[in-house]
Amino acid sequence: MRKLDAYAYYFQFTLTPYGPELEPNVADKDTSIVPTFIELSKMIGSDRVIWRYDSIVITSKWTLDRHIAEFTRLSDKLAGYTKKVII
């Protein structure tokens, strides 16, 4: 990663709250994906890791209120490890 320091770069890191019902081949968010995000941020800095909360699927199970709650929960976990989120 240090070889990239000479360049202006960032990582756009997609992180949504969906489980296996929508993302069957994605590792567990809380035990794998969030820690990876945090580790990357510690390595390269919070200004180089942009959180992407996308796509937003609205269904009877994934309501707008649920998305707001999950976005808030993930925001709390990522606080201090990113400076930008893209929706």
C-alpha cells in the first residue's frame, strides 16, 4: 500500500446492511466486512476510504425506516474511519 503514497488515490468501499437473502456470497458484515473497512482506513487514512451505501432496495422487509436505522448503525461503526459517504 505504501507504494501508492506517491499517487492521489482513494478506495470506494461498498457496505450495505443486507444479509444472505440479497447478498448470498458476501461475508458477514459485522465480523468481516466492517473490520476490513476499519483496517484499510487505519492503513491508508480515513480521507482515502469512501463508504458507498448502495444500492438501496426498498421492499416490505427493507423499508425506508429500516434503511435509516441500519445506515445509522453502520455510521456509528465507521465513525472516524471515513470522511465521506456516497449514496
